[in-house]
Amino acid sequence: MSACNYSLFSNQPCTQLRIQLSWIVGALMILFGAIRVARPAYSVGFSWGNMVLGIWAFFSPWIYGYVFNSGRFINSLCVGVIVFVLSIVAATMSHRTLVPPATHA
């Protein structure tokens, strides 16, 4: 293993580490989403975690240096924005639904 594998910000091609980190972030997005669907009332924090992962996905082309690869670049931007927006919607919706409706006697 070379020293390149430990540096995300180097100009050397460290594709193996970058690919592994991208898969890990994607898997965490899916896992956090599945937990939110399974237990929405008790897992609001996972929406905020997905928001952070969405930000990471959005900025990953600049962090990893693949801005000039248009397919990967557009994919990262779209996934980042979609995950970011939907995670904020999910977090705020669960706060609205946790308040029980007032009953009139």
C-alpha cells in the first residue's frame, strides 16, 4: 500500500481508496434511509446524518478531483442535492407528526 492511499487531497490517482469511500458513503445513505423508514419516530438523527452525507456527496468531485469527468460529476451533484433535500424534509416532517393532535371533548 502506498502513501497515496492515505491522502484524499493529493494530486496522485488514489482510485482504490476513493472508490471504497464512495461505496461506504452510499451504503451509509441507504442504511440511514432504511432505519428512518423502519422507525421514523425514533430515528430523526439519521435524517441529519444523511444530510451530512448528502453534503459530502455534493462536494466529493472537488475533494476527490474528478470535476472534469462529467458523468461522475453530475451524478455526485444530483445525488448530493436529492439526499440533502429529502433528509431535511424527512427530519422536519417527523417533528410535525410527533405532536399529537388536540382532541376536542
